[in-house]
Amino acid sequence: SQKIEQNSEALNIQEGKTATLTCNYTNYSPAYLQWYRQDPGRGPVFLLLIRENEKEKRKERLKVTFDTTLKQSLFHITASQPADSATYLCALGQDFNKFYFGSGTKLNVKP
Amino acid sequence: GAVVSQHPSWVICKSGTSVKIECRSLDFQATTMFWYRQFPKQSLMLMATSNEGSKATYEQGVEKDKFLINHASLTLSTLTVTSAHPEDSSFYICSALDPGTGYQETQYFGPGTRLLVL
């Protein structure tokens, strides 16, 4: 069965630095990959989607890469701020009927 | 963006009772909604896919007689946890697809419902 791995350890960085989060997967060939942000006790919020034929996608301070050979996606937040502190989830899918989520990585941005 | 609401936001009930959770798409019509449960520090686990006007599709291992799903309109799906037990205590989150905006694969999530069964 498919397996999606995100670093379970929290990532602690200083304000202003670039945060890089990793999503690795096995036994799966997704057509697209999404990143969501989840705050404690809240539902996830969509951030970015990248398709299998795309290498990189950007949105403001966010950047996502997708390497289907390595079966890995990297999620970058540049010029990080304390307000960026949250848990970030990656989700993989082949169509719009089923998605698989990673367990998320908690990001702590210290002032 | 598309807004999804859930009600109630939290509920405490006695073991053996049934609990209904509502999921509404507020500013769009959703033919497909999803129900997830999430345990602390764990991933969202898909329970079922709810399609308007038809029976829900349940994931393997999810008891359809225990978790009743009804998607009677294009803006409302309900999840009823029947004869709830303490092990059903969890964070239940719904989501909806809005093909009319952005990517058709993007899910818009509700704020979640915290269920505690005593």
C-alpha cells in the first residue's frame, strides 16, 4: 500500500530564515501533490498544488518542488514569520476522488 | 475561497448514544464531500466519500452501519456516529470539492468537530 512520510519531529527555525519541509512517498504514482496548513483544533487549509509534470510551483513566499524520480516533494517558506508556525500536511492523489495525507510536520518559527 | 462549516464544533456524549455532525458548503454546491477522522499527532484518515443523491463509499475497515452518512442536498452532508463508544472519541473533519474555483482536486475543509464519548 502507499506510504507517505513527513518528518514527525518538529522543525524549529529562526524568524527570517527559510523553512524546508519534506514529503516522501512510496508504492504510489500520484498525478498531483498538495500542501495544506493545519492549525491546532482546526481543519486543514489548502496552500499549493503541483502536478506530476511540473517541477516547481510558487505562491508568494511559498515554493513547492516535485521530483517524481526521487518520489519527493519539498515545501519551502522563505522569510519565515512566527505566524507561519503550524503543522503542514502533504496530500497525494491520482484523481479528485481519493487523497492520501501524510501525518504532517510541525513548524515552529521563533522570533 | 470556498467556505465549509461544521456543526457542532465539539460534543460530549454518553456511551451508547448517537451523535450527528453536519457539514455544509456555504457559498458553493458540493456534489462530493469527504469525511475524515484525525487522532492527536496523526494523519487525516479518510473514512468515506459522500456523493449527493447516492450512497457513500466507505474506506476499508470503516463500519458503514456505525458511521451513517447522508448527502441529501448539494450543500449538506451529515455523519451520524451510532451507539458511540469511548474509542470513537476523535476529531472529525469534513471537506468538499468545489470544481468551480481553482483546481478541481482541491479540498476545502470544515473547522472540525471534536467528539468525546464518556
